[in-house]
Amino acid sequence: MLIEICASTYQSALNAEKGGAHRIELCENLAVGGITPSYSLIKRVIEELSIPVNILVRPRKGDFVYDEEEFNQMKKDIEFCKEIGCHGIVTGVLDNNGSIDIARTIELIELSRPMSFTFHRAFDITVNPLEALTSLMDLGVDRILTSGHEISALQGISLLKELKDTAKDKLTILVGGSVRASNIDHFKNTGFKEAHSSALIEGGLHSDIEEIRKLMALAKS
């Protein structure tokens, strides 16, 4: 099972690599669900670490309906990530009706290529998750980061299974939302191929190397 660590600081990214993580999702300000990291942080992580790094592109906290200025900034951020050799982009855009913004998502996917494209947890507030899944499969996204429309992935396990079974090999359901070493077996044994965890030290700002190592050991067993 592939383990992605959500890192919001350089130290967290470094801990993820030292802990053996397969991939990093880099962001800043996890307290608001994450926003686009600074260019300086992106550049440092890309230059100094060797594992694949996906970059969260989210210009602000709050909803996922963006005005023209915000959307243009997202495109500039993607272009920067492509220029410096990032592995992938993690982003999402909705319309005012709570559905996938098809036109803008197509534009972001095309701009991101050849980087991988993950549609993030904006998916978890879509009005119809199965319809949203179909749209994203048709658009050719590589994966969806989701907790199954619940606060935690364990609470959303029923929908997560349905999404996985519907998607089959057309895209990957990346399980995220309070995923820890203490519950990773539940997702692995249910057939999920990828999981996403912040692995934060309790009460701290940085990912915990020991927690990451536990996750990796369980993912491999």
C-alpha cells in the first residue's frame, strides 16, 4: 500500500522522507485544511528531498468556488510547480451548485500535464459523490483524495468502498481523513491501494517519524 504524508513544513517533509514515506503532499496552514505553500518552501523541498512531491494548489481557505483572480493565481502556481519539477498537483474546483466545475477542472488538468493530478477533498462537499466520481473519471484525473463525505475515513468507509468499486482501475481512491497507524490495516485489508496521513505529533506542528515508520511497516506487511 502506498503511503502519502501531508507535510505543511519543511521539517514534516524531511521527516516523511526519513520515515520512508512513498510520497509527500506539500501544503501550508493545515489548521484551515491547507493552502498553497510558498514558492520558497516548494523549491527547498523539491531541491533537497528525493521522494515524489505533490503540491496542494488552493489559494485560500473556505469554499472551492473561485473568482477569476483566484483561478488565475492557481494556474500560475501550477506553472511554477511544473517548471521546477514537482511530481504532481493536488487541487479542486467546484461550481455554485456543489458540483465539479468541469470547464475549469479540464483547464487545470491540461495545464498540469505531464504531472499527476489529484482532485482533493473538495470532493467531500460535492452534492452527489457518485456523479462527481463519474465526471472525474471522464476527465482523466489520476486520483481522488477523500474521506467518503465524512470527517474521518473510518466514518466514511461505506462510501469509500463504493467509490473504489465503481472507479476500478480508472482512477485511484486515495483514502484520507484521520488515517493513522492504529487504523491503516482497516483500509489496506479492504483493498485500498493508497492512503494519506498527516502523521502529526500530538499537539505539534510536524509529522512524527515514528508514526510514519509504523504506517510504512503496516503498509508493507
